[in-house]
Amino acid sequence: MNSRNDGQEVELKLVLAPHDAPLLVRVPDVRRNLRGRARVRSLRAIYFDTPDSDLRKRMMALRVRREGRQWVQCLKSAGDSKGALSQRGEIETVVSGPRLDLAALADTEPGRLLPPDVAGRLAPAFETDIRRTSRRLEFDDGTAITLDLDLGRVISGDREDAVAEVELELTSGDPARVFELARKLLDHVTLRPSALSKAGRGYALLAGGGAPWSKAAVPRLDPAMTAEQALTRIIHACIDHLMANEPCATQGSHIEGIHQMRVATRRLRSALALFRKLLPAAQVAHLNGELRWLINEMGPARDWDVFLDETLPPVAAAVAGEDAVALDTLGRKARGIRDRAYEPARAAIASKRYAALFLDLGHWVESRGWRDQPLNENAARLFSPVADLAPSLLRKRYRAARRTGKGFESLSEEERHEVRISLKKLRYASEFLSSLYPERKVGPYAAALKTMQDDLGRMNDVAVMRHLLADLVREAGDGEARELERAAGTVVGWHEHLLRARDAEMVAAWKAFARTAPFWPESGGARR
């Protein structure tokens, strides 16, 4: 029994159309750096889990895969994901056949993470049948990358999903080179970054539903980190959030897919703004412009999702008779518009522009592209401890929010909209830097901030609804315009009445937020 520990794998996954696969070896940067002959393997793998998917819940994957004439068992443990560059612990063992050999894992760190009750209930969950063509690329700076082209399918019972993807795995050298190569490929081949593993595809088939959605994770920062290291980790977390929700958004399996992708994009913009004075202005302006484009392309789909899922249902449940009939007509019309609004959103996600944005952002982070600027006092702060910088960054956001919210009870709707934007920036900054401070201090402040932001969010939803329905009625034909106008009036009136009734609660929420002590110190660095 031969065992080996491959340590950490670092790879970038890109999906493509099967008919574009031959174009890969024609890319000049591939041809020029190819070393040796291509290796072609048929890889049949059986993935194991419990009926309750305990391994998946632990962010682990266990498979037995046929490689040539032998079977190799592989256990992957939870690891770091950095902007679709994945890094996971991996233990591989040659086994006698398509069966588990758990004894081979007994003395390994990932193996010790398998409780006996989990190990005893493991069974085949799904299979993959892949033809892999591997090529080794070596670059002048000593970096080596394996280019794997995988074509095949994932199978679960009578359901299957086609696979056509490229994996660029760093063998040695600079991770930024992986993004550089991917960018060169994109100039010649239609590619789309993907964080969805074959195991992820298998679990989706096993569940019989679409891809899931996920919320943003709070980046874990260490007070000893430099501001540069903290910025890198924050941006990686934002990219991971964006990529994790892409399958859900493109499949339309849940309205949170598009919503969470927009949140991730806004968080990326907020991170750039938070560290803006430390970064080259031209670089920030370019990235911000591309991120704004992505947000705008997904905006109409999200607006109609909110209307159909949150705004319309309570009104429809409260009326009867002719009003109910009119609202039903309005709902059908709105669903048609929403379905059409998803088309440009999906097109944007599938576009070369989106792929280029992702790869350029990834390369910027991995290569520390912000160092390409004259050294000055602000740029030098990138190398100071983030714990020393964090209080001033948070105070700036806090003071802006307090300034825009001054005299909150008498502010107009437009002015409260500005308060909402300021609070959102403060909330994102607080989340990015919160791990530097004690949870007992962060928790109450985060709760007060969330309550205030949620109240203002409902106000914004009503404002957006007015514009959506005005456009819908204006574009309606003569035969249905009157009915739609009546229904729109009912929905707008219902929510405006509710908003006025909640005004006192909103003012109280603002006062509660204003009274809550910030969790960062008035001066100095982070305190535990």
C-alpha cells in the first residue's frame, strides 16, 4: 500500500464549450512554454458520503478514482479558497479497487477528522466519468503550471451534468502566473471562471435541485497583519462570495443568487474605497468602473425579484374582489418582465468582460499590483499593522454616517437614502475589520447597525417599486393600462401607508444606533 501526501494544491478552474477545447494548445503562451508530451487519462471516480452528506457539511470530499490501471483513494479536507484559487489539504492512497480503505487514513490529519459514526455510514453518492488531457508548462521565471483539460460528465442516478473545464494547477512558483496564463487563454478562447467543483456538481444532482446560495463570510484578520495582507484577505473573501453564488444566479435556482452576487460586488467596491488612499487612483478607478457595470447589469433582475417575492405578496394576501384580479394581472406582467431582466444578467456573467474582470482582479491581488506607485506616506501605510490603521478607517465611515443622519427625524426620503448608503459602507467596513476586536463589543454594534440598515432598505424598496410600476404602466397596452394602473396604485398606497406607520420605529432605530458605542477605540490600534 503506497501513500503520499501532496500537501496543498493551488488551482484555478475555468469552464469552456467542448468544441473550443482544441483551441487551447494553439494559444501562443501555451505553445511557447509546453514541456514534454500530453498525458491522456480516463478518470472514473466514485464519491462517498453519508445519507446526510456529513462530509460535505465538514467541507471534505472523499473519492476513489481509477487512474490508468490502479485505483487511488483521495480525501480532501477543508482549506483556504482565495479568489477561486483553491488550496486544500489532500491525502492520496493507492487502493485495491473501487472501495474505501479507511485504514489508510487512520494516521493522517484529515483522517482524524472523520468520526467513527460518520465513517461507518459512508456509501457511494455519485460518480464522475472524465477524460483528462494534462500538459506541463514551464516559464522563464521558474514557475511551472499543469494545464488539465477535463471533458466528460457527472452522474447521479438517472441524472447527469456535462463537464468541459480547464484547470490550471500551480506546481511551483508564483500564483500570479496562473492568472496571467488564464488571461492569455481568454484572448483566444471563450472561458468563464468557476468555483464549482465536480463534487459540487455531483451534490447538486444528488439533491435534485439547483445550485445553492451562500452569504458572505467574515474575513479572519490577525492584528499583526500588515494593511496589505489584510486587504488581500478581504478581497479574496469578496471574490469567494461572488464566485460561490454564480451557479445559483445563472441557473435562477433561488433569488438570493443574483442578490448575493450584487452584495459581493458592492463589498468589493467598498473594500477598494476603504483602502482607497493607499492604492493607485487609476487602478481603483478601473476596477470600480468594471464592478459598477456588473452591479448595473444585475440590477433590474434583483429589483423585480424583490417586488415579486417581498413587495407584492403581502398586498395580494390582504385584498379581494376586483383588486385581487388586478393584482394577479400585475403579477403575471411583472414575472414576464423579471424573466426578461434575467437575460442581460446571465449574459453579463457569461461574458468575456466578466471573466476579464475576475482574472484581472485576481492577478492584481496575487501580484500585489498596488505596489506599482510612487512611495509616499499613504502608500507606506500598506506595510503598517492593520490594527493601527483600522480605527481611523472605521472612524471615517462612522463620522460620515452620523453626519448624513443628523436630524434624522426631519430628513426627506432622498436624504435618508444617503444615510442608507453611508450606513452600508460603515457596515461593510465593520464586517471586514471586526475580527480584530472582541465579539462582545462587535455584536451589539453590528445588531444596531443591521436594524437601522434594514429599516432604510425597506424605504428604498418602496422608492424602487414606484419607478418599476410607473414604467410598467407606461409601457402597457391600452387594453390593460387602466387595470395595471389600479393595481399599481393599490400596491404603492399599501406600502407607503405601512412606511409612514413605521416612521416612528425608524427614528427610534436611528437613535438606538447613535447611542450604541462603537467597538473600535477612539485612538490607537485594535484591542482584545
